[in-house]
Amino acid sequence: MSKFILIVLDGFGIGAMDDVVKARPQDAGSNTFAHICRELPDLKLANLESIGLMNAANFESKLMKKSPAACYGTASLAHFGADTFNGHQEIMGTRPKQPLIKPFNESIHIIYDTLKASGYKVKYMGNKLKFLLVNDYITVADNLEADPGQIYNLTAPLDYISYEEVLKVGRLVRSVVPVSRVIPFGGSEVNIDDILAAVEEKDGRFIGINAPKSGVYNKGYNVIHLGYGVNEKVQVPYILGINKISITLLGKVADIVENPFGKSISCVDTREVLELTCREFEKMSHGFICTNVQETDLAGHAQNVNIYAEKLKISDDYIGRLKKSMAEDDLLLVMADHGNDPTIGHSHHTREQVPLLIYNKKMCSRFVGNRTTLSDVGATVCDYFQLPSPENGESFLKILQS
């Protein structure tokens, strides 16, 4: 019996991708890890160093050197832009499909007609810009927190309507719109008046609910992100779960990857999510664990090098603990989903390559290459459990075992 544990250090890039000048010129010159080391030359991450961080990053710092025994590689983003949601769908084996950018008011009528045809009570709300109110308790509108036009939100007070019903409406919206994400969510101890009081307009083109202002995040928060072109049945959790392999998703990945057969635990605090990871790893006899360490990404958004380094140190300590508790056949892989350079001069994700750092007590001195998609990790997970590959990706397990 054996376990595969995947740690995603959110936003931990190792250098701008070759296409960045055309795809995201604002990210030119980005290198999250190298720039953190430049700002903090005394940074020491002993466990990440030992499993090949400097090998993958291809430089040495004052206190960290390349490891001659490392199993490592790098991976490029095949999804468009640099996104946590799309990055994790890609990791889980989805072939990225380019979404459209479309303000909600350009999609509102098809959404209205679809929901009406499905038997829902639907009402247009707002003045010049409109949003929808469904069954008196669910608003459907633009997401005002992300880049405009990429996401539609469904917001609901869950003391008055079940989250299952909100999700059902969300899936109908997802089925007829081409934007990157549809996000059905809600919270308790709020009512529809609280939500309607948080309606805001942006740039004369977008209308939505200011989610923090509405109070839905405060208690009983439930959310699932529904992505464009994402089919859960060709992703790692479904493939493993239908074949009776235990699966646990922890941290932000629990909110954004569907896991119909396994356990999903939402958590933000780095120490807490990694403590939970260690406990799950120790309890599990055979299976797959994926953990997202979100606070590295949040530190990148805040442009705070010191907090970013602090979260890396905590992660490094727990990676050391996991290494010690691993059996001979267990496999640990540490990676990222994109970059988030805290020195770049803007507070958004950066389009960077990511490290692939692999540890197994019997493997050493392997280079798995410069992979062209994050999906190669998902394919490797399925290969490890001797199961069919996901929709996208090529396994590198044979390189590790050669």
C-alpha cells in the first residue's frame, strides 16, 4: 500500500515563461523565488533545497545550493494567463480551453431564458445595468473581485435556501455561458436584503454583489467553482475515486476541484492546512492527498516579501515532517500553479514556470524535464496508481523509476 502526496505552493514561480512578452507583458522579468532570495539573501529552506529547489530554479543563493541527489523538473502553464483555478484544473488533468471575457449584461438574456425554461422564478433587477434574482434568494451577476468579465457569481443566504439548490442553478448558468468561471456561493446569518444592499457597479459595464460587504463570507460559507471546459470525469479525483482510491483535498484546492468520492477540507492558514495534511497522511493507508498552500499567493498579492518567506519557512518545516513519515513506496511532489512575484510592481499573478520537486526514499538523481503542461503531474498520479490517464498530460513516472 502506498500514498502520493502533492503540495501546491500557490504562486511559487521560478521565472517568466517564454511567451510572457506577448501573453502578459506586465509579467516580463518576473521570478518569484529568485526575487525573494535577492531581497532576503539569508533565506534557508533546507527541506526544499534537499529535494531540488535550487536545481529547478537553476541558481544558488548564499545559503542554498543545488542538490546532487534531487529528482526534479520544471513545468510551464498550458492554461491562458496565470490563474489558481485554471492551474489546478490543469494539474488535475484538464486540457485548458480558452474562455471568453464577457460582461454579465451581455449574457443575461440567455441565462434568464435558460432558468425560466427550467421552471425557476427569475426577475430582472437593477437600473441601467441589470442582474438576476432567482427564486427570491439567489442573485446572478458579475464577479467584482476578479478581472472584469471573467467570472459570474451566484450569491445566496443559506438560512433561506439550500446550497444544493444554489449549486443546481449554478450548473445551469455554467451550461450556457463561455466565461472562465461560474461561482455559486453563500453564507448563513445573512438575508437577501443584506445581499441586495451590497450591489455595486464598476466601470459602467459590470454589476454585481460586493461579497465581503454582503456578509456571506462570515459564517457558514459554501462554494464550488465551476470552470469552463472542465469535465470532472476526466480528472484525477474522479478517476481515482471511481476506482476506490482514497482522496483528500485540503486548502483552496478543496473549493475549486470537484471531488465526488473523497474528502475535501477548506482551510487558509498555512500551519493549519499543513498540520491537517500530516494528520491525513498518517491516517491514510493508501491513496492521494493534494494540499494547496494559499498564503504564499496571498503574500504575493500583498507584495510582501517577508510574509511570503515566512509562509515558505512554515511549509518547509512541514515538508521535512512529511519526508520523515513516508514509507519506501510513498511519493511526495511539491510544485506551484503559477507565479506571484511580490517585487514585480503589481499585485496580480505572474505567468511563470513552476518547479517540480519529487521525493521518494528510493529515488535519486532524476531530471523529469521541462514539462509543457501542469497536467503531466495529474497523468503521473494516475500512472502511480496504475489507472487510466486523465484527459490531458503525459506521465513521467517511468523516468523516476528508471
